[in-house]
Amino acid sequence: MSGIEKTDKIYVAGHRGLVGSAIVRNLEAKGYGHVFGRTHRELNLTNQAQVTAFFEKERPDVVVLAAAKVGGINANNTAPAEFAYENLQIQCNVIKCCHDFGVKKLLFLGSTCIYPKLAPQPIPEDALLTGPLEATNEAYAIAKIAGLEMCKFYKRQYGDDFISCMPTNLYGPHDNYDLQGSHVLPAMIRKFHEAKVNGAASVELWGTGTPLREFLYVDDMADACVFLLENYSGEQHVNIGTGKEVTIRQLAETVRETVGFEGEIVWNKDMPDGTPRKLTDVTKLHGLGWSHRVELEEGVKLAYDWFQEHVQEARK
């Protein structure tokens, strides 16, 4: 098993996103001095020739593949062909080049949303590919599953140290606060903040508030990723989460209190709830020696502090 060294050249694909930027912060804080990325304008990861030329020139020792085409239910439903094609292209190009150019360690990031729709709860790693997928993000899921399996096949056939992880719902600095495409926690932060600023009497939220969800602060996720790079070389992917869950109603109360909104919450029960429960089984990660540090109340406060400092760009 090989870990990574402070002198390694570490390429983080997707270094400006919620996930990639947190991994860059964590690596740099731990003394890794050669961490770098490329913007989409500088390097189009769906272009095989560009990716090959990049690897030939830069010769990274370690690669973190956190770049992907992502979006909410509406985006996935309206453009499934693009979600499948672009994610498959990115993965195929980067993983193949990691093999061809002798990258000593690759970390591929999946997502818990690619587990079967009716997976057992909490979801163990071996639940993958045991049942039908959630129809609203099937194209994305199939592409990401292919990436996980490719890493496994390169390890099996060539002995490449390619590992994968499966983060749960993430939030924190550089999250997406666009109400058309954001996830539930950043959407709540923005809704309650704007209601407070505008003196609104109430905030409307979708559904009944009863579904259970797990949330992991993104800097904890990054810490787990670096821990796996340093300590793990197994074939099976590893879940990254807290192993704890809250109802959407409890989450809303936490966000409202953090923001300081004093009006009421109106639950629009005509709108869908989504999956009743989605919790990761983190037994494997805990067994390896890592567990989360930031609890939800502290994480929401950190996320809201960041939102307030970046409110203009966060609204875009």
C-alpha cells in the first residue's frame, strides 16, 4: 500500500468547486506544497487530446477526480444524455491517463445518490448495483458507477492504486446558493436570510419536513479524502458521512435559528418530499480510523458566515 508524500505533485480536477476547493484547502493545510488545478477554460476534461497533452506535460504523482457535471432533478431530467456523456468522457479520459502516465495514486469521488433507490438503511458499500436507481438522476448515476468500476478494474488488472469514495450530502464554503439549482441546506440558508433581511412574516418550504437526511460539512469530507489518500488502497469504495441523520423539519429549525429569522415556516405539502431516508453506513470509515468532527449546528453557522461574506457571488 502506498500513501502520498508532501513532495508529490497533486492534481485536483474540479479544484474550484465545493468539493475540490475543500480538498485543496486540506492538502495545503497539511503541508502538501505542490497542489494544483486547471479551470475548464484551461483544460476541457471531456477532450481526450487535451487531457493526454496535460498529463504528458505535467506528470502529476497524485490525482483527485472531483470534477463532474452535476445538477438538480430538473437538470438531470431535461439533459440526461449530456449528464451521461460528459461524465463518462471526463472519467474515461482522466482514469486512462492516470494509468498511461504512471500516476501512483488516484482518488475518484462518487456520490451516495448513485446507490439503488431502495437501498437498505443505513446504506453499506456493498449495496451498490443491487437494485434499480433513482429515476431522476439515473444518467448521472450510471456514469459515476462506471467510474468507480473502472478504478476497480485498473487496480485488478494492472495493480494501479486507484481508490474511490462515496460522500453523503455536503455543504459549506463555495456551495451553490442559486435557488433554481441548489440543494436543500444552502437553499434554506438563502431563503431564511432573505426573509430576515426583507422582514417577511414566513418562509415556505417544500414537503412535510419528515424525510430524514444526513449532512456532512465539506471540510470534514476533504479531511476524510486526504486520510484515504494517505492510508487506504482497497478495491472497494468507502462511504464518507457522519452516520447521523435529522429530519428536514429539524434542519429547517437549525437554519432558522442560526440565521435569526423570527417568522414562521409554512410547509407546502403539495410539493414532493423525495426519498424518505438516505443514511450512509460509515462502519468501514470508522474502522479505518476516521470520523467527522463538525456537527450540524457548528457547520450551519460556518456555512452561514461564509454566505454572508460572499452574499453577492452566492446569489448568482
